[in-house]
Amino acid sequence: MNLSIFTLLISSSIGLLLAATDYFHRGSPSIAAFIFIVTSIVCYFVLLNLFERFIYKRIRNVYKLIRNLKLDKGLKDALGEQITDDPIRDAEREVHDWAKQRISELDKLREQAKFRKEFLSNISHEFKTPLFATQGYVETLQDGLIDDNPDMAKNFLEKAARNLDRLSYLIQDLDEISKLEMGIISLTLENFDIVTLIKECIEDLEGKAEQHEIRIRYTGKLHHPIHVNGDRKRIQQVLINLLDNSIKYGKRGGTTTISIFSLFEQVLIEVTDNGVGIDEKNLPRVFERFFRTDASRSREVGGSGIGLAIVKHIIEAHEQNVNVRSTEGIGTTFGFTLEQPKHS
């Protein structure tokens, strides 16, 4: 029904009402009543048809489009959507829910933008520190220090080498975590003894622990095997990172403890130190790349700053959980789970 037809019907209805009024004044109330009733019925159906076609159906279509956009479905799916008999209320509810969803998405985007800025700032600092230090040592050597003071020149070369090693570790770790995030590195799952692996990791880090006067101990029996299912090489990387972290931030004369707890279908491995601890407000961010609770001390003890991020990605790639709990001045515990073989 177009606008011209609708205008014609309204005009005709008004004419009939005027005619009914005229008959009533002439003394023919029955004819007037008949015309009035017919006109009312015609107007009712005309208005009903108008509301159904131009308002109600269009609101239903708007609601269908809103719902499908909200669900990220194609517009072609709108025609097959099932809705209730009150499309106006449905549309209002869907728009409200859609608005809340978009607000949440905007908040997440702002948070991600903030993290990106922090990441770029941190990685810039991490690269600049060893690069500028190495550049300074090399320029000093170029100015004739090798001939003037060979001993100091040797010391400068050693410092430059350490800074280049740090830069190399940083690049390797960045490459590693990028591959983990993109799923490029696949896991080689196997059944292995986690106790034997823990023993190997302790032996690998004994020298570094002695330098920091820290004792590493395993609370269980070294000759009592506990089998798990996972990528042995990757889990070794996790243990080395956690143990190395506990040594860096542990206090001299302290202890790093490794414990294993058998759960229903999993094994929980915990690495606990009695070091400086972490402020509770920083705990949710410890697995972020380059996040440091104490930037000055963290750079003093070295490391790339993304070891814990790598730990998180490796454990999550195993579809397992990693967690941390800590108290400032008392110590920190990092824990992760691994699947037990079904036959054990």
C-alpha cells in the first residue's frame, strides 16, 4: 500500500463521516449510523494494515538485523530468525545488550593499547641498554685504550661480550615467544619421569645457586619416579626458567624448594623461594612480557624479562594451568600442572 492509496482511503473515510453527519441532521439516523459503522470498520482495517506493513514488520526486520549483527551472523540469516510477538521489546533488549558488549570491547581495546605502549617502551629500553653499553666500550677501545691500557681493554671487551650475550638472549626469547603465540612450535608429547628431569635441572643450576648462596632441594624421593605426559624439552625449559628466577630473586642463604603433589588426573609441580616476594597488586601481571615488579633490581640481576611469559605459553600449550602466589618479604611460589598418563 503506497502513500497515495492511503491518502485516498483517508479522504474517502472523512467524506463518508461528513455524509453520515449530514444524514443525521436530515432526520435519517439509521442511514447515518450505517455509514458511521462502515466507515469505522474501513478505517480500522486501513490503520491495522498500515501499522502491520509499515511499522510492525519493519521493526521486526530491524530487530532481526540487530540480532544477527550482534551474533556476527550474515545478513541473509535474518529472514530465518525466530523472534517473539513483541519485536519492540526484543529490539530494545538486543540494542541494550549490544551496547554493553561494545562498551566492554572498547574497554578491552583501550587496555590492549595501554599494554602495547608499555611493551614498546619496555622492549626499547631492553634493547637500548646493552646496545649503548656495548657501543660505549667499543668506541673507547677504538680511541686507543687497547695500546694505552691492555688490562682495562680486556675488561671492556668482557663487559661488551656480556652485553652482546644479553642482547642475543633477548632476541632468542622474543623469537621463541612469538613462535609459541603463533602456534608455530609444535609439542612432542611423551611419557617421561618428571623427578629425573627435576634432578637434571637442579644439577644444571647448582653452580649458579652456589654463587648466590642458595640451596635447591626437592622435597620428594629422587629415586621414586613420577610419570607425566608432556613435551620433555619444553617442560625442562619451564623448570629452568622458574628455578633461575627463584635464584635471581632469592635472598642469600635462602632455599628454593621443588615439590610435587599428585592430583586426580594431574600432577602439580611447585617451585618455592623465600626471597623478596611480589606485591599482591602485581601478581596478575607477572606473566606479561617485560613486566618487572622492581625494574632497577630486575635489570641488575639480568635476564630478558620474558622468561615467565614463555613459561605461561608452554604450559597453556599443554592445556594445563600455571599460577603464582606470593607475599612480600616472605617468598614466592610458582606452580603448574601436567597430565598424568592414563595407564599409570
